[in-house]
Amino acid sequence: MSNNKETSRRKFLQQIGSAGLLAAASPLAGFAAAEQAEERMIRYTKKISANDKVSLAVIGFGIQGHGDLSTALKVPGVELAAVCDLYTGRLENAKELYGQNIFTTKNYHEILDRKDVDAIIIATSDHWHARITKEALKKGKALYCEKPMVHKISEGMGVIEAQRATNKIMQVGSQRVSSIIYAKAKELYKAGEIGKLNMVNAVYDRQSAIGAWEYTMPTDASPGTVDWERYIEGMNKIPFDPKKFFWWRNYRNFGTGVAGKLTGEEGTIEIKGNGLTVHHSIMPKAPGFGGYDAVFTYPKSMQDILTQQYNQKYSEEDKKRPTKPDIDFKAPQGYSDHLDHFTNFFDSVRSGKPVVEDAVFGFRAAAPCLACNDSYFEKKIISWDPENMKLLKT
């Protein structure tokens, strides 16, 4: 092993903690995840020649655009050339962060036309992803498009065809696909550590104002600072609404929203076995501010004003979450919901009263599950009409 590689290996092990890694990997003969991470570390530290440097631009300089750009610039040989955003304050913020000589614009076409831009990050609202992607590919740019790749299913094939036609590099921003953690999970699963996979249960909680993408609004949001007409280009006329620009994820025309849960405004009900638990999560009087919020994407002077205004309006007590004890409910020992179901059935048989789950109920419950199986095996979308209980032609 070369000295450079040995140095990189030691650096990698120091950074992530060799003891923890080796303990996690111990059931297996090889350390595939460790070796994979080591290879990446070597790529991060190698020297890049002038001919191999990549000139990068970002279109959409909100929270995700800031994070993507900051991370991208940590990769050796990547240099920032330009920033595009429809809000004046974020262009000012770009110059504060990366220097007054950085090219900024509200017109993404000026980014696509630049000969000194090799690659582009697209971190706009969802409804612009497909359009900018296809145009950028035709201009010969390499692309990193934030998830979701498209806003509508109907846009998907158009993007795929554009990438195939241009044969340019394009990666969608589902960053955990490249994670060594997920690679290790796959390795352990393939090794049979948990046996046959029966179910995957994924939960993601966004139960907060900022979690619901209601970010802090800039003080100067107006048609004078936001290029609203460009933002709604191609849509029917919509009056300027700062929420639809700065909180775009909450609006169907611009984002994909929050999927529904069994989750209430003040907590969750978790049903497990023969019991349930109510976990209370009551919102504080004060809305969210700071952290994963849009505040840091605004000019420094505005950040100071917003912070001062927030602290003046809300006390420390207002910022605290009220607490309330959880509720646990358990069925009597020996209880069987299976038995209860049969009991109800036989009661109906004897008395003639309606059963608790009739054929209509049962079909409406089963059909979506059956449609999921058909969709998986036939590799196509299955549309189900629950009212008329029939499949729709697609």
C-alpha cells in the first residue's frame, strides 16, 4: 500500500471511529463498507489538475441549494462559477458567502448559456425541475437534480428521453443511495443476518412548523424582490403570494406536499399488539425559527433584524413545548381481537344485524393491496376507483 493510501486510511478511521466500525463489521469476513469509504476518502484527498477542474453553478439557492453547494465545494477540483435565484436577497447572500465576483442572476438561461459552466445543481421548487433539466441537458451540461426529479408522473419519460438523447451525466439528489451506512445494511441483509425480509417500516416525522416547511419569511418579500412572473411562467395567472414562493413545498402547483399519517396536531397514536400508546407532541406558542430554516439564506443584516423581531415577540416560555404525559392502554390479559371478530359475526348471524365488515368494506380494503401487487409484477401504474370499485383505464 502506498504512503498516500495508508495516510488516507488512517485519516478515515480516525474520522469515523475505527473501533465502532470494526465492531459493526465483525460478523463478516470482509469489510466492504469500510473499504468503500476508504476509497472515497482517497478520492476526496487526491490532487486535481487544472484540466480536471469542474466549474459549477447552482439554480435555486434556498435551503437545499445552500446545502448542496456547500457540500459540492468540499470535493477537490470543484469551483463555483454562478448562482441563480428568483429572490434578490439570496443573490446578495451568495456574494456575502462566496465573494462579490460570483456571477448572479434571476434568469437561469444565463447560467445555461455560460461556456465556463460544466455542471449545474438544480435545487428549485419542484415544478421547475423537469423543464430546466431538459434545457440544461440540451445545452450539454452535467446535472445534479434534487429530488423529486419531476413534479408530475407525466414528465418522467420526457426527462429520461432527454438524458438518453444527450448522453450527458445526470444524477438525482437522493443522497442516501450512496451512503456507506445503507451499503452496510445491504451487506448484512445479504449475509442473512435478519433472515427473510418480511416488512420494511419507514417513519419520518415532520411535526413542527419548520418541519412542515413554514420557513421564516424575509422582511422585503414583494414583486420587487421576487421575480414572480418567471416563477409562474407557463401557468395560469396567479397573484403574487409570498407563501407560494417561500413555502412552495406546501402547494400542489409548486411542490409535492406532506404525505398523510396517523398523526394528529398534538401527537401520535402507536398501535402495537394488544395495546396502544398516545405520544403527546404539543407545539409551542412561538413558531419555529433558526436551524433548518430559510433565515440563513438571507442577507446578514436581514438575519439580524429577523432574529431581533422574533426574540422581541416571543418569550423564552413561548418557545418551550408544553409537556403532557403519554397514555398507555392495554387490553385485558388473554384478550383476542380475532375472537371478538368472530363473536360479532355470530351475533349478526343470530340477530340479523349488520356485520362489522361487509363485502363492500372488505373489497375496498383489499383492492388497493391487490392493485399494489399487480403494479409491482406488471411494472405499471394501477389506478383504482374506490367509489365504483373498479380499475380505471390508464
